[in-house]
Amino acid sequence: MENEKVKYLIEMINNMDIKDKLRLAICMSQDKWSGLIYNTKEYYEKFDSILKDIDEEYRTTLINFGKYKLVMFAMAKLMEMETTEQNKVAFYLFNTINLEKQVKY
């Protein structure tokens, strides 16, 4: 059952565009509730920089992440998970972004 939550969220991430993946990664990196084992400050800065490069709105205005329903739904699903599950999803998401960055940029 627990792996189903992870699979569901990974499938959701696969269907996101790169901007939403970056928004989700930024939200995950800056939330204190998550027990991510990754260096979240380093990842936050990395994802923030990438999103600024590809999204003019993010670069020029104060963004309310609440308007991105898919990102907020994914964050809600993450909050329901155990720490190990959150880390599995974060690992997948962060690696997906890195791969897409290498291919597209």
C-alpha cells in the first residue's frame, strides 16, 4: 500500500512540465516539515536558479505557489507520507530535473 503512494506521486511528477517539477522541488526544499536527507539549501538554490532562467514570471514577480494546484496537490500527498517515502519521491524528482536539465539546457 505504501509503495502505491510513491508510485502515484512519481506518475504525477512524470506528467508535469519542467516548470511545475521545479516549483515542486523548490517547495520541498524549503519546507521544514519534511525529513529530506538531502542538502535542501543547496538544492533550493539550484532549482531556484534554473526556474529563474526558464520562467520570466518567477524571475520578475513574487509567486504565490498556491495558484499551482498540481504542485500543491503533490505537496499534500507528500505530507501524508513517511519520511522514507518522501525521500524516495524527492530522489526521483531531483534526478529527473537533473536529467532534463542536461538534455534541454
